[in-house]
Amino acid sequence: MGRIVKIVSVLLMLGLAASFAIPNLILARNRSRQKRTMAYMRDLATALEARAEVSGSYSIDGIHGRVHANDLKKALVPTYIREVPVLDGWGNPFDFSIGDFDKNGQAQGYLIRSFGSDGRADATIYASRQITKFSDDVVYANGTFVWFPDGM
């Protein structure tokens, strides 16, 4: 009987330890994914900006609005970046677009968006804001994060 009590006690202690460890592990994984997402966005923005420095705009093959990852690859690889990151830290596709066209039809702005852990868009217009949930969009536009994690 005493041995069963010891086994049950050990199992209860392990269960209690797991109840604290698992949420912390999930939080750490999501923070890592969010940071990786932001690093990918910065890498892509650096490549876009280097290309725009040479070409004078962010335009890509006459595209207006949303840009497909294959078009980005054609425009950036291998001159400006080795590989275009197409998936965020959660494995969801990035959303790329160009805009702010000048009188000559040349794009003067860009937007890179991660839909966050839930893979769904939270908005269509983004004003500067700190996000608090991993499911919130992360948005990088024209050289800066527009929607960004609290504490960044």
C-alpha cells in the first residue's frame, strides 16, 4: 500500500510540474516563431530596398497590388537575396504587396504582412499599433514595423 502511495505522489508531482512547464514551453515557441517572422520580414525588406535603390522604385514587372512569391523570387534572387522567405515562423504564407504609385506608374511603397499564428488577416488598413497576441498580424511597410509585438 505504501508503495502505491509513493507512486501516486510522484505522478501527481510530475503532473503539477508539467502543468507549469507546458504553457511556458508554448509561450517560448510562439515568441521564437514571432521573432523569426520579424527577421524574415527585415531580410526581405532589405532586399526590396536594395533593388529599389538601383531601379528607383519597388515596381515588379508591372504588378499593381499583391505580389506573388514567384514574382518576388524572379526580381530578387540571387542579386539581392539568396532565398526569398515565403513562409512566416508559423508556416503560413507571407502577404506581399506594392503600392503608392507615382505619376509614372512606379511603386513607391511596399508592405509585408504575416497573418500571425492563426493565419487570418486582422485588418486591411494598418495604422501604427502594438500587438499583444500571437494571432495578431505582424506588418512591415516602407522600412518600419507598423503592427509589432508589445515590448519591441
